[in-house]
Amino acid sequence: MKKELRIGMIGYGFMGRTHSNGYRRVNNFFDLEYTPVLKAACARNQEELQKFADQWGYESTENDWRKLLERDDIDAIDICVPNNLHKEIAIAAAEAGKMILCEKPLAMNSAEGEEMCAAVEKAGVPNTVWYNYRRVPAVTHAKNIIDSGKLGRIFHYRANFLQDWTISDDLPQGGNALWRLDVKAAGSGVTGDLLAHCIDTAVWLNGSVTEVTAMTETFIKERVHQETGEVTPVGIDDACSFLCRFENGSLGLFESTRYARGHKALYTFEVNGENASVKWDLHDLHRLDYFDHADEGALRGWRSIHVTDSDHPYMGNWWVPGLQIGYEHTFVHQVADFLKSLETGEACPPTFRDALETQRVCDAVLKSAKSRSWEKV
Ligand code: SOE
């Protein structure tokens, strides 16, 4: 008989679906002591919420997250609402003794993140932040290769996250689905939404960032607000590029935009070391490209590792070698790792504290874009 982890999900958007899928599928593929139980889904719009709850199999609904936190039949709260609500819910959930799985980014800024870390650490509740790309098998494989020392001294880290969905000036800001464009709900634009992913992976693979210099641009300065119908200034960054130094002496180059026509979600990174390099591309997510200078000269070249063998990270839990998995599986992996962490008593990274480091880099990036100078993290 498995131990239950009774989930209270707050929010029902895109991320509510990815996480719910993770909870539903995890025990089919991973052998774990715990099983998630979809106890309750919570949001204000009952009609939409009920559809979501029925589709994913949540046993009940709540319209007020405070009521959800009062329930004794909920062990863990999953926060899948806009960024401006993360702090209040997370602190109240920690005070109510609930475990917390929080959608990225952790908070609107690092000051909020600090308070959230203090709350979960004081309460001693297990916590994690859904930076899902860490759990693409090829990305975890890159981590293992780098940690084994095969790259030698690292010189460069390069990452991009490119999209094109906000180019039209007819697109409103704010409200359902478009809160990412409203600075009051999102905190920032591509920096907190997309570069946060790149930074989380970078810090995990290559260590801490010490200083940054950045530029941002808001190409469309005013948009109709979906909730008020009024034309209001746009406060988010539409594009952001930054240079940085890592603690290990390597140099970083990051770019993100929602104005790269033709790119829907192109996340790529490349790490260059003295002996070898790795590179990865979300559009080919099951492959890791690897170049090893020690290879025999005539055969030396980039090799493309199809990360589908049973001894590759996570892959032993899926199909037979050669058959690949995709985006949604990264969330199944995060649930699996969270449930495993409950068995072992270890933390499930990235914890709130780990995600705070990403938040600090984002803050320094936005500060540098304003000050037009290098900023320490
Ligand atoms: C934005 O379009 C977005 O959905 C991000 O919010 C996600 O974190 C990213 O994984 C995909 O793009």
C-alpha cells in the first residue's frame, strides 16, 4: 500500500495541466513509496475550474485558496498562479505546515523570495520550484558529464530562449493567459519568464554568477489591458541580453526575446571547456551534442548523443532504448524526484533557496539594464 501525497492545486492554466499530468503518470513509470492523490483544485472561476477538475480527476474544488490551506486532507500545495500571488500563498501554506511545489519563477523579485525562503525553512516543509528543463534527460546528462570533469576548465556558457508570440501590437496585456505581459502580475518580462530558466540551468551546470551587464527593450510601449479595456504603458521587458562572469572564471552570454520571428520556444545552451564542449537545443531535446578534443584526429567532430539508453538519466523508467520522450515528461520527473525526496528525507532541488539564487541574478540583470553598468549579484 503506497503512502498518499494529497495535492491541492491552485490554478488551472498551462502549468496546472503540465503538473497534473506529472502527478497522474508518475506511478505508472517510477517505483516509489508515495502516490500523489489529486484531492482538490482551486481557482475563482468555478465553471472553468470544474472543467479542469473533471478533465484531470481532482476529487473536489475550492474557490478560495485560504480554505484549501485550512483543509486537513491536503498535504502539499502546488502554486500555479501568476507570479504576484506566489509569495502570499507560499508563506501562508508554509505556516499551515503544507509542503509546497511552486511554479517558476519563485517570486516577483529576490526580496519576496527571501521572505518565502525564511517561511519554508522556519516551518521545515519540503519545497521545490518547477524549473522543469533540468529534468530533460539530455540536460541532466550534460550535468553529469560536466560534473565528471570531462570538459576541464570551463571558458564559456552561452544560452538563448527565443519566442515570437507578442510581436502584434493588438495583443492585450493582463488577465487570463496574458498576465505574463502585465508587469504587476509578472514582475518582469522575458527576464523572469524565460531567462530565469536559462539562469537556473546555468547555475546548476556551471556554478554561481557573480556579476552581470544587461540591456533590455520594450518594443511595444502601450497595450490595451484585458481587464480594464484601457490602454496602459507596458512595464515588462520584451527582450533582454546580458553578459556575465561566473565564479569559476568563465564568461556567460545570454539572450531572450519574444520578438524573434519564427521562434516559438527555442531554448539552447552551449558550454565550452578546455577539453570538450556540450550543446543542447529544446527543439531536439532528446539529443546532447558533445565534442571531445581527445578523440583521434581523423574522427574528431561533434557527436550527437541520442539520450534514450536505459543508463541515461531517467530513461530506464520509460520505453526501450532508442525511443524518445518529450516536454511533458520533465514534469513527471520532477514529481518523481519530489516523491523520492520524501522517502529519503533529502531536499528536491531546485528548492526555494536554490531558486532564490536565480531570482538574484534576474534582479541584477534588470538593475544593470537600468543603470547601464555592471552589477554584482
Ligand atoms: C512562456 O510562453 C512560457 O510558457 C514560460 O512561462 C514557460 O516557463 C516556458 O517553459 C515556456 O514558455
